[in-house]
Amino acid sequence: MDRFRMHILICGGTGCKASEADGVKAALRLSIEKNGMSREAQVVTTGCFGFCEQGPIVKVYPDNVFYVHVTEKDADLIVKEHVVKGRPVESLMFHDANDGASISEHRSMPFYQSQVRIALRNCGIIDPEKIDDYIALDGYQALAKVLTEMTPEETTKEIIDSGLRGRGGAGFPTGVKWETTRKAQDDKKYVVCNADEGDPGAFMDRSILEGDPHSVLEAMAIAGYAIGANEGVIYIRAEYPLAVERLNIAISQAEEYGLLGEDILGTGFSFKIRLNLGAGAFVCGEETALLNSIQGTRGEPRVKPPFPAQKGLWDKPTVINNVETYANVCPIINNGAEWFRKTGTDKCPGTKVFALAGKINNVGLVEVPMGIKLSDIVYKIGGGIRNAKKFKSLQTGGPSGGCISTENLDIEITYETLQSVGSMMGSGGMIVMDEDDCMVNIAKYYLDFTLEESCGKCTPCRVGNTRLYEMLDDITKGRGKMEYLDELEQLGEVIKDCSLCGLGQTAPNPVLSTLKYFRDEYEEHILHKRCPAKACKDLLRFFVIPEKCIGCTLCARNCPVSCISGDRKVVHEIDQSRCIKCGECFEKCPKEAIARE
Amino acid sequence: MSKIKSLDELKKIREEAKNSTSLRTTGENPDRVVIKVGMATCGIAAGARVVMGALIDEIARLQLENVSVMATGCVGMCYAEPIVEVHTPGRGVIRYGNVSEKLARDIIEKHIVAGELLEDVIVGREA
Ligand SMILES: Cc1cc2nc3c(=O)[nH]c(=O)nc-3n(C[C@H](O)[C@H](O)[C@H](O)COP(=O)(O)O)c2cc1C
Ligand code: SF4
Ligand code: SF4
């Protein structure tokens, strides 16, 4: 029998597809054929490896060599050297930013060293379009186990005992939710998966669905067995076409094998899953708005209670969980609650996936144990701040979260600690900001987002947030007043108290947290009409430093509104009244003779 | 694809599917044994391809989960090719020379499985 002696894995996630992984894949296949290796080496597409910064990424097994920034032109080199002659290509390996040394195996890279992979266990190892790959790594064993060895009560208890909490943001104990739904008496129940993931910059759930769709399907079937439901719905945004495609493939493969559908494994249990495409409104990620949207009505949140566990989809008892929450279920069933509790903290067992972005060296998807220090994520995994700039703030929780300052960087991540410093876990966005980011401007950016996404049902959210935005806008444009600061705080608290859903209840968080930790920046804007980060354009002024100017005319020629005057070899001058503050002259001046203030 | 009707059938499919993924899962195991076959021009001319095929075949037959087979370059002992090196974590390297297809199978059965070195054909050791 023919057996491949090498597997060449290439990331097929959206991040790497965007960085031309498809072309690399074709080039690798072609080169393997040309070099007569078709029977020895196989190219496999997988999900995201997480280190998106370095994409497209190619991994070669069994050597476990990790190549970064691979282009079509490199394919031949990898095949001729590594595949044919067994000589890994050093120039394509990851190079340590500090000492320049090449690192061949991913587990030796700082980026991967503090990571623990439970939810992402199969991402980057299996081919998400092959159910056999998933089965080989114990796929559908957990479903088989609960169906043949455990009662619904025992299944639910295992999840309760594991201490798994919702990864969609609020951290509600998953087992307790299942238990309530299991106990609810009704002829029909539902299992829903929240795959709306609307936070700007977040792509944790998308990566799981793209890289390991069966893990979510299997977990939903387990939830169905536990609560007594035989229908599941995945609510996923239509803007995730690759995830939708992979889910559709996975569902049809599972149905063909009889692992979804009627009488699964001859046990009499039936479970079906269908997709529901969302139009991409942030508020539809809120569970009750999501249920309304599935029912075809306006995506507006409902009043709770009753909770979905009592009256959910079509008013029937419903379990609704986030994608990542489901991705943790099968390992818990397979390995037991005790095993799961070995990772993370007592109150927050397990791991959390974060999408690390912003001014950080290693951008990507990371899965870390709960309780890890924020500073470890920023400096060890993330490799510190880009371009040796100074760290200013870490934003977690997206538009609902806050900005964490240096003094709180040593807290250990849990739902509670993040809340205690004015932020929240959210779904896992993590954006690093440096000295060039203006905190007033950042707060304004998030508020702009929530304003746009508010459904408009509650006055505090619809009008209150608009007022907050207007005040922030004034401040960034030099029209702010000191009274605004108290007003922002008071109004923010009122909005939090009086809004119906989580969107309104958390919308002021970015403002309140920056006010608390970066109040001096607000005051600087108001009192001195100065933006310390030099990010608020309206407060900036560009001018020529006469001693440094050599009169080269470059700035004048590049100014888009021609507001710079001066003859050759004569000191130039900027007409402030016409300057649009584009910064062109600042960038172009060879003598650093233009100052920005 | 036909329907899987029982847990036993699912387990059977898992065992078959493992053949294709074990290359990757073993590669992820830091404690695995690595067998390297010299696959430079000298090695290939002396028959390294057949040797490699036999090693991989034998490992699959015995369902060994912690052994990877890889190609490596010329170690400068072209006269002794095909060369097979066994790298065991913490126990250094044993290098076998003039390895035939039969000897390759012996290396797996004796050295890897039973832990007995094939002293007669060792051409080098590294700590
Ligand atoms: C405005 C808003 C947006 C939300 N967006 C999402 C989302 O995109 N994905 C998600 O899983 N949960 C989202 N949630 C949380 C859900 O309401 C709900 O708590 C979650 O789906 C429950 O699943 P879990 O317990 O597994 O986390 C959002 C909540 C609010 C208030
Ligand atoms: S808080 Fe905002 S988003 Fe939520 S229901 Fe009220 S208006 Fe709609
Ligand atoms: S580019 Fe700089 S040096 Fe040249 S004229 Fe303008 S300010 Fe002077």
C-alpha cells in the first residue's frame, strides 16, 4: 500500500487565504509532481495556525518544520530541498525578532510557548473538509460516549462539574444553562449556536468554524442529547463565506456517515442541524435578538426573564451557546471534568482564545489558560510593542469593553478581574495600543460603532450614546469643556443602568474606562487644545523650523492644497489657514525641518 | 460513504483514518523517536528509497505511534549508504550502515520495538 511519507500543510483560513495561500498550494502541488514525489508527499489544507502575522504559513510533517511568509516562488525550493533531499530550508523559517536566530519547530517559538490548545486542538492539524481526519483525532467519540454510556443527566453533570463558562462574553456556567433547559418541560426544544461574532477585529469563532467545524456540530448534538432536543440551528453571519462553506460540507459529511440525522449510531437518538445566515448586525449577536432574527422578525432584544432556557426559539426551551463554548465540550466529555479543571483557575477553568491585534509584534490567534497575566500575552506571546514604541493600553471586550492601563497589566485574566478594571472578557478581541494612540479618539471610535449598531429600542442607548459621542467629538476637535468630563461619567452610568440589553449596558465602557485611567489626556485636549498622541488632526499644527530648513522645495511640491510657499534655498512657510493637516510635508521633508504639534 | 451504525464501526473508521493523520500527530509529539534516512544522491543511488519505504511500512504495520521517519542529507559516509539513524530523545543517535530492506524491517522490530541494538551493523554513535 502506498503511504505518504510527508505531509505539507498549508493554512486555508481566511487570514492566510487573503495572503495568497491558494497560489502557494497550487505551486507546491505542481512542484511535487514535477519532482516525481506525488506518491511520497501530500499537500493538505488545514485551518488557521494562529500566527497570521507570518502568513502564508506552511508546515511540513513529520519533521514539524514551520515555514513563514511563503510565496509561490518558494514552493520549488521547499520541494527540491526539503521534500526530496531532506534539508529544511532555513531562510524560510521563523526568525526571532531579538537575536535573529531561526526556529524550525513552532513549539519552540515564544508565540506558541505559553499557549494551551483545547478549543483550537485540531486547527492547523486536520483538513476541515475531511470528516475522516476529524474522526482520526477522536472525533465523534464524545457523542458516541454520551449516547452509549451516559444519561442526559450525567452528560449535563459532567459539563457542570467541568466549570465551563460561556465564551461568548458573559461567562455564564454552561452546565447550569443546560440543566435548566433539560428540566424545562416541553414537547420541543432547540440547540442554537451563536456564530455571529460581530466585534470589530475578532475572528476566534470564524477560525474554529473554518478549521474544525465538526467539533461544533458534535458538541451541539451532545447538547441536544443532554437537554432533549433534536434540532439545532447555527446562526452565522453571511460575511463569513468560507466558514459557511466548510460548515455545509461538514454537515453533509456527518449526515452521510449517520452521525447527524435519524437514529445516530443505532441508539435511537436523532439530531439535525441547519444554518441560518445573519445579515451582520452587531445587536443580533445578543442571544434574544438572535432568536428573533432566526424567527424572521426584527433583530431586537427581548426582555429577560423569561430566559431562552425557558422560552427561547419559537418560545420553546433553548440552549444557546457560543462557538468556542461548544468547541470545549467534546474534550470535556472525552477526558472528564477533572482533566478540564487542571487548566485555568478554580472559578474559570480551561482556556480562552484571543485575537491579538494592534501595535504588537506578533498579531494572531492565541489560546491561553485562564489566569494568565495580561503582560505575558503582550510581551511573551505577542513579542512586545511594534517598532520599540511605548505600551499605552490594552483594549479587551471590543465595543463593550474597556481600555486597560499599564498599572493593571499584571492582573490574571478571568471574567471577574477584567470587569474589576472596567473592561470585560467579551468574545476575545484584544487590541494593543501604543503612545501614538489617542485614548479619547479610541473611545470615540468604539462609540461610533455602537451608535451605528444600536437597535434604537431604548432611549438611553439611542439618544444617550449619541450625546456621549457628541461630547467626545467636541473634545477631539478642541471645542471641549471641563464640565463635559463629569457629564460623560454621569450619563455613562445612566445608560448602563437603563438600557435593556448588553449592547446599551456596556456601550459607555470604553468612555468610562479611558476617563478613569487616562483622564489627563482628556484634560490636555480640553485645557490646552493639545492631543498628546498627536492623533487628533484638528488639534495638530504643522510648521517649518527655520533653522533646519534648507529650502529644497520638496514639501511645497507635495502639499496637496499648495499652502506651502518659499523659493529655492529659502526657508519655507506653511499657511495655517489653508493647511488641511494631511501630514504630507512632515513625511517628505528630508531634514526633519517640519514640526508637528 | 455508508452509514456508521455502531460504536464499533466508528472505532474501525477511526483506526483506518489514523493511518493518514498519524504522520502529523506523531510529528507533534516532542518525545517521539526519529529515524533519519540519508536521501542525498549517494543514499538514493544505494537504495535509500526502498529502505525508507520498508521503514514506513513496518511502522504502520505495527501501529507504532511515536516514531517518525524523515529524510536527511549526506553525512559524509557515502561508502556506507544507505544509512539509517535512530534518534531517541535522551539516548543519543545510533547510526546503521549498508541497510537493506530486510535490515530496515529488523531495525524497527529489534531496535525500536524490543530495544535491542543491532551491534553488527552499527557504523557510528553520538551521545
Ligand atoms: C450586543 C451583544 C452582542 C453579542 N454578540 C455575541 C456574539 O457575536 N457571539 C456570541 O457568542 N455572543 C454574543 N453575545 C452574547 C450572547 O448574548 C450570549 O450571552 C451568548 O451567546 C451565550 O453563549 P455562551 O454562554 O456560550 O457565551 C452578545 C451580547 C450582546 C449584548
Ligand atoms: S440597549 Fe440599545 S441595542 Fe439594546 S435593546 Fe436597547 S436600544 Fe437596542
Ligand atoms: S522639505 Fe523641509 S527642508 Fe525642504 S523646503 Fe520643506 S521644510 Fe525646508
